[in-house]
Amino acid sequence: MHNSCPTHEHLDRRTLLKGSLATAVGGSVMNWGGLFHSDVMAVEVAKKQKRCILIWLNGGASQFETFDMKVGRPNGGLFREISTNVAGTRICELMPEISRRMDKLAVIRSMHTSQIDHSGGIYLMHTGYQPAANVRFPEIGAIVAKYCGSGDSDLPNFVKISSNGNAGAGFLGPKYQPFNLDRDGRLPTFSTSNLASEVESRRHGLRDFVEESFAKHNKAEPARMHRESYERARRLNNVRDQFQVDAEWEKYREKYGDTKIGRRMMMARCLVESGVSFVEVGQSGYDTHADNFEGHKSLVPSMEHAWGALLDDLGERGLLEDTLVVWMGEIGRTPRINNRSGRDHYVRNWSAALAGAGVKGGLVYGESDKDGVNVKNNPVTEGDFFATIYTALGVDPATENYSGVRPIPLAPFGHKVVKDLIA
């Protein structure tokens, strides 16, 4: 045991003042960190223009049918291995496009996480934290929006395309909530007003007058957030054209594959190129408790084709060096194949992958045992994974925000950055 607590646990004078004030007013104050170093750091990090695209495999893709095959073992499954452009590294035959781009990827074959059900796993792998009754942790997209986004942009900093994180901005507040596009990457119907522009303008003017008058005598945080939400919605109308990608899709349809996931990934590239700091792209259907092999055969090829095109497109446009691409779901799949030819939920050992933003390409980190039951070496927890992501994006994972008066680091206490993954 340590004889003294680490520096981040010391109760300094500012923390004592925060706690005293919150006690005096009989309630908690939203995001105290914003009054101290946290927002200043966010501005500095944003100057580096780091971006992130999350490819979210909803339901949990099987490591055995992607990056960690066990050919010849009882749990190996039906598919063959193929070689890649990295000597000695082999992956599933369902991923020929990625096999030709393995030199761009860092694959983690030793994920070891703590939430085995979908709801808890989705929360965990969007926030880095287990669900808690008294704290609403923010998703990674909200964190990236705060620390890498632009407050002056008319575009939202956190966009989701057909994906399903269940935490949102958490205690960071509505300013960092995700903006959700539909399955085709189109703007939602509510984003368009049916009113004539002059009527809309008069309504905005009246609302501004009422809210500004109210704000002079009422400094409540919810009122300020309400005004900010309306303002962001109005500013979005200035950049509606950025979401109209039909012409772009006609040019890149073949490259990405004529599929919904292909269009979503191309849309993600368009958005980060336009200045959006975080885009999450979802593909559902990986919860293969039955017909696991048919399920992956129908899903993986279109996904990996689009993923390969995304990596190429980002690289050709000079964006990959500053854009982190994360590939993951909420869980892995069991080594044992059940009596329905399916694989169930598994978190003791599964796979994820990273590319871009200074991540070392052509690397396989960690190893599972011969049947993929346990991690053989270099386990990576959710805390380690998120700490590594934030570090690649230029954000210190020990940075704290506040939920009330409680300091919350971006990655959980006790995490380690997997430095071998970062150049």
C-alpha cells in the first residue's frame, strides 16, 4: 500500500472552496471544472485540430470472425485466415480490404472489460465508466467535442449517424449533446422549419427579447443552456449544405461500396473534413446468439470495404494523421459456439482497433490464449483504452471535470496509457 495519496487526490484550496460553496447553497454546481483549468485546456487542445471517427459495431462483433481467429481449435469457427500486408499477421477471410491496410492499424487482441450486457456495455464503451446511480458520465464524443471542438463553428462538434450511445453529454450539459442524423446520414425532419423566413425571424427576435430580459434577473444555469440550444439550432441553418452529400456519394459510391454503411462512412469523412471533431458511425446486427457465421458473413464485408475506403480517403486528403479512427463494439463473443450456431456475450477477451492520429500502424497488441478464453498477455481495460484514445487526441486523460463538487477524470482512476500503441 502507498503511504500517501497521489497528487490528483489531494484536497487543495480551490476544491475546498467549491465544496464549501455547494454546501452553503444546498445543492451542486454544474461543471465547476469549466470555471478553472478544464475549459482553458479545451481551447488549447482544439487549436491542434484533432478529430475522431468511431465505427460502432452494435451488438458486439466477434473477435474470432475478425481479428483473433483460432483456426483448427474446437472454438475456431467456419472461416479461414488470410495473410495481410504486415508479415506474420493474419485475419479473417471476410476482411480482404483491411488485410491490405493492416499497416495502418493497431489491433488490440486483449480487451478485458467489465460489463457483459448490452446496455451496460454500450454505456461503458462510450464513457469509459460503469453505470452509476448518482453520476451521468459523458460519452467520448462529448469529451472530444469539448476538448477538440470549435465553439465558434456553426457545425455541431458531436455527430452520430445511425448509432446508439446511451449516455449523451452527461454532466457536461446540453452544449455537448450529440446531433443525430438518420440512417442515411440525412438531417432529421425537425431541423427544418415550416414557417416563412420572416415569420421565423420575428419569432427568434421575440424569444431573444424575452430570454434576455429573464436572464438579467435570473442567472440560472438551465436558462442559459436553453438559450444556447436555440442559438446552436439557428446557426445550424447556416451550414445545412454540409449535410447534403448526394453529389459526393455519386462520385464515391463505388469506392465505399453501395451500402448504407458505405454512405455513412463517406459522410463521416465529409463531416470531419468540414470541421466536425467527432463522428460516430453505427452498424447494427452483431448480437449473433444464433447463426453467428451467417450474421458476420452478411455484415463484415460491407463494413470492412467501407472502412478500408475511409482510411484511404482520409490518407489521400491529408486527414488521417490528425484523425483517430476507432473500431469497436460494446462486447466480444464467446469462444464456445452454442447449439444455435451462435456466440454469446463475452468480455474476458475481445478485440478493438485504432488507426490514424499518431497511432502505430502494423501493430498487434496483446494476445489471447490458444482458445481465446483469457488474455495471455497485455490486458487492456476500458480505462486503459479510453486513456490511450484521449492521449492520441492530445488530451490528458487525467484532466478533471466536475459533477457537482466531485472531480471526474476523463479516464477512470487507475488507468494506464498503452504507450506501445502511440508513435
